Amino acid sequence: MGEPLRTDKMSITVPADVAAELRARAGHGNVSAYVTHALIRQLEHDRLGDLVAELREIHGPVTEEELAAARAEWPTT
């Protein structure tokens, strides 16, 4: 068995309606897990945005032709 996951306790402030929906969706006692999962997804999204910006800086923006070629290869349902 591995070492226990290290955690940091944080305090956040959110609008009351957001907090109520969060509690309703997360269920009693699961708010931290729900928020942690949401933060992980957001951080992944942010890192992907950083990568796109870096690639755009190195290679320039995607052209309309490149975009059209990619869309033509994308499978449809």
C-alpha cells in the first residue's frame, strides 16, 4: 500500500446559490471530492490552453486550410 495522499485544507467563498447546488449535486460529505475533481479538470484545461499557446507561438496559428483538412479527416457519427 502506498503513502496516504497529502492534502491541504483550504477555505473558499462562493455565491450562496452555487454552494447550494454544489451541496445538492455532491451529496452530504462529498463536497471536497466534487470540488477536487472539478479543479483537476480545470487545471488540465488550463494546461492544454498553455500548450496550444506555446504551439501557436512556435508554429504560428492554424490556417483555414489546415482546419478544413483536419475537419475532413474527423470521423462523423
